[in-house]
Amino acid sequence: MIRGHGGTGLTHEHHFDQHLPKPAEARTRWVVAMTAATMVVEIAAGLVFGSMALLADGLHMASHAAALGLSALAYAFARRHAHDPGFSFGTGKVNSLAGFASAVVLALFAVLMGLESVRRFLSPVAIAYDQAIAVAVLGLAVNGLSVLILRERHEHSHGAGGPDHHHDHDHALRAAHLHVLADALTSLLAIVALLAAKYLGAAWMDPVMGLVGGVLVARWSWGLLDSTSRVLLDRQAPEPVLQAVQAAVEGLSARVADLHVWEIGPGYRAAIVAVESGRPLAPAELAAAIPPELGIAHLSLEVRGTTGECADGRPGPSA
């Protein structure tokens, strides 16, 4: 039996470029600063002018500033501990862990939006429309700018195509983007509802729009929970990726006996491939056949003979 390692030049190091600053890290810090500044202004104005609307929106932005800060901390932690040997495959999963935590916060936010909307539908409260609209417009402006700053650019890190169209899957960035998008949506729906209530007398629009926003945020949260949990639980890679690996092996007149491919960080996968071959087959030859656009940075290979012998002619292990 021949065992070996192959990959994309990162055979003996397991940081997978996690020590390098990510382009999204600086953008996330800018948005954290903008959100925190708006939060301070709204809370201070609410206390000085006695505005419950301003105070409530400021506290609401505080929760999102904390969640955005979590994404920024994840980037910094991943960089500083990238060379820590305690992380078997580097610190790439810190990114997904931050995304998962942010998704939980988003889910709680959606539940609170729904509960508050139901409460206000059953027990309407007096609304200071002019003040509330001003707060909503301010929130929309700040969050709209934040959405543009954090917009995902879907840059390919291992080629311009191929199976699964492999992207960076930056879950920390996606989580931050969804938080500011949820804030922008909330502000936009609030403006529509407040204008309808003020000029058309449709006060019921306010809680209804709150419910609509809660449902949309819950859907975003579920999508983020699903994608991050797949990484954290080492779920198998998508079927096109597995088929591409199998096709590469079969192109060498060999057969895949066992295959495991999973994501270990933004833009990187690890793989364990057991191959049966009737001829001597070096792991380096197999590694070179794996398409680079699959993003497999850590590749463990095992070559077995098809007649009970190893690929180098030695007797194989007993079953």
C-alpha cells in the first residue's frame, strides 16, 4: 500500500494563507465603525430628546454592531493563530463559526420582530410619525451604504469555472452582509408602513410590515445556518466535486475505492482518496491529475493493488 500527500503546494503547511489579511476584513471594520457611530448618536439623541423611537432604534443597532464585530474578530483571530499547530487544518473554520453565531443572532432578531409585530397588532401604540420616519430614513441611509460596502464580489480563488464554481465561501462576510441587509430591509419596510399609516390611516401596516420583515430575515438566517453548519460538521462536498475527483482518477485507469472531500476554510478543501490500480501509481501522479479549480489544498492519497497486492508489488494487508 502506498500512502502519500499531494495538493497545491501547501503539503507541509496547514495555514492555507489564513495568515494573510482578507479584502473583506477592512470593509467589515468600516461598517462596524459606521454602525457603532450611528448607534451612539441615536442612543444619545433618544436620551437627550426623550425619544423612545430613537432610543429603541439605537439599541437595535447595538445588537447588530455586536454581531458585525464578531465577524471582524473572526478575521483577526484567524490571522493571528494561522500558524498554531493546535489547529489541524488551520483557522479557516473560525470564519464559519463566526457566521454560524451571527446566523443565530439573526434568527433571534427575526423572532423578536415577529413577536413585537403581533403584540403591536393586538395592542396598537401611538406613533410619532415624523420622528419615526426620520429615524427610519437615517437607518436606511447608513445601512444602505453598509450593504454596498459589504457586497459579496464572488471572486474565484482557484480558477474561473469548474465543478461547483468554487467560491471563497466567506461566511463571516456573508453574515455581516446579511445583518446590514436585514437592518436596511427593516428601515425600508418601516418607512413604507409609516407613510401609509400617516397619510392613508392604515396603522395596521406597521405590524404587518414587521411580520414580513421577520419572515424574510428568518429565511436569510436559515440559509446561513445551513451553509455554515455544513462546514462545521465536515459535510461531504457537493456531488459535482466528487464526480470531478472520480473522473480524474478514472482517467489514470484506476478506480476510487473511498472518497472524502470537505471544506476546511474559505476557498479551501481537504480530501482523502483511496484508489485501486492494477499498475504502479505514484501519489504525485494522482495529485497532479486532480483539477486545481476544486480548491483541494490538502490531499491524502492511498493507492491499493487490485489483486490483493499493493501498487508496488508487496503483499496487501489482510481484510
